Amino acid sequence: MVQLMHHRLDLQTVGSFSCHDITTDLQALIDRSGISDGLLVAVGQHTTTALALNENEERLLVDIERFFLELASPERPWLHNDLHLRPGVPPDEPRNAHAHLISLMLGNQLSLPVVEGRLGIGRWQSVLLVELDGPRRREVLLTLLAATA
């Protein structure tokens, strides 16, 4: 038999490109669940965010931003940004092709082990929600699974 628990993590991001450490939120969910061993699946609910497992160190986060914005510069003439050629585009639609492309590179889902009631990640690892087109309200769907006897 499998025990399932779902939760929606809601947060406000800052900046057009920013990393938000959600590790503490994930551990708090595990603590509330009482699950000792299982799997936590996190899925970003937006096509212009990403989820990453990396070190939450200020200078590295700047390097990450520079790296991805050089690969997919907002200044390039992306076809997705030709809003006048797309039918039904709302008036407040952003020019955000670069954000979609970076999200594809980083990914938008993580599957993380839960071992003895703790998130099974390394000493310097943090779970980061990467905002690529903010600031905005963002949501991450969390599913906690555990086998029960």
C-alpha cells in the first residue's frame, strides 16, 4: 500500500531572474507528514520557472544567472516574442522566450529521496526554485509518497 500526501507551495518571487531556496519548506512538509522513508516529487507549475538542486551560495547564484542569460539572452530575436504574430495574445503578455528556453535546460521537476525523516540531499545541496520571468506569484506541486505495511 502507498501513502500519498499532496501540498501546493506558494511563494512570491523577486527579480526577473532569481533563485529561491525551498529546502526548508520541503523538510517542513516531511516533518508534518510523519513519513520516515519515501519519495518527494516537486513539480513547478509554470513554464518560466525551473527547479534545481545546487549550492545556495550568493556568488554561484550570480554565476548561474550570467551563464543562462548568456546562453539564452532576452535580447535575441526569439520568434515567441513576436507577439503581434501570435493570435489571442493578452495585452500584458511578456516577451519571455528566453525564460521558456532556460526552463527547458534546467528542468521543472525533482524527485528526491526521504531517508529516516530527512530530505536525502547532500551537505551543500539546496532545492532551488529558479524564477526566470518575475517577479510573480509561483506555485510548486509537492507529492510525498511512502510505502506502508
